[in-house]
Amino acid sequence: MARTRAQRRRHTLLLTVALVATLLVLVFARDIGRSAHGAINPRRSENRSFAALANSLLGQENAFDARLTYLLTNGESVSRSVFAARLDLSLIHI
């Protein structure tokens, strides 16, 4: 059955409204995306989190280095089993 002129108009109108609504949503989403990428506060928060993690890791590495240096410089005065136990303990704390 062929469509009437009113049905074609209604169909065209609905498609036009859907297209306009889609374009409005896309423009709105683009503006939100641009403003979010330009925001400074999230970037600062990420930098602070990264700095805290990096400082923690460096502190752990420095502590390990200090324990290993002490063990290697004073290791000759302990027995082999004590040396191995302290070395294992140092490696566990990494």
C-alpha cells in the first residue's frame, strides 16, 4: 500500500527532528570533552598521585640499598646461614 502525503511528511519530520537532536547532543558532548581536557584540577591530582607513588618507591629502593650495603660491608663477620637469612629478609622487604 502506498504512503499518503501526510505519512511521508510525518516520516520526514521525525527524521529531521532526530537528526537535529543528534547534532545537538554531539555538539554538547564535544564542548564538554573540550572543557574537561582543558581542566587543570584533575591533572594536578594525577601529578600529585604520581609524585606520591614515585616518592614511596624511591624511599623503598633507598631502604633496600641501605640494608644491602650494610649486609655486604659487614657480611664477612657473620656465618653463611645468617648472611643468607638476612639477604632473604632484605629481598622480602622490596
